[in-house]
Amino acid sequence: MSTVRKTITLTAQQDKWVKQQVDAGGYTNDSEYIRDLIRREQERGTEIDAIRAALVEGAQTGEPRPFDALAFNQRMRAKHGKRKPQDRG
């Protein structure tokens, strides 16, 4: 993969933060840390796009129906057992 050299400007506080991340051993240098931030933001963007698509799909399925939480809980307990959250290990 080819690379492009960039020059960026950080505040003193941001530079200190980046150096702390590198010094903590998570990254070998500033560039690696910044590339990781970019990769994570790209992944986040992909996840947000998927959520948006799911919301659009859901909106296109018709009018919303009322949700009865009590009836839902009763169905789930009947189907999966009667354990309550405090009973779980």
C-alpha cells in the first residue's frame, strides 16, 4: 500500500496525549497512533451507515404497533424459563 506524507498541527495538550499513548506501549510512534484513530473512525462510519440502513428498512415496514412490555416479559419467561435477572450468575 502506498503512503502519503502529511503534516498536521496539534495543540500542546493533543501532542502530550499522543506521546502518552505511544509511551504506554500501545504504539511504536505518533503516526501509528494516528493511523489507528483513522481506522477506528472508518469502522465507526461503517457501523453508523449500517444502523442508518436498518432504521430506514424498519421505517419502511409499516406503521408502528404498541409494545406491551409485560406481555413480552411473560412470553420470554414462558419460553426461556422463569429466571429473574438477580438469579443469574
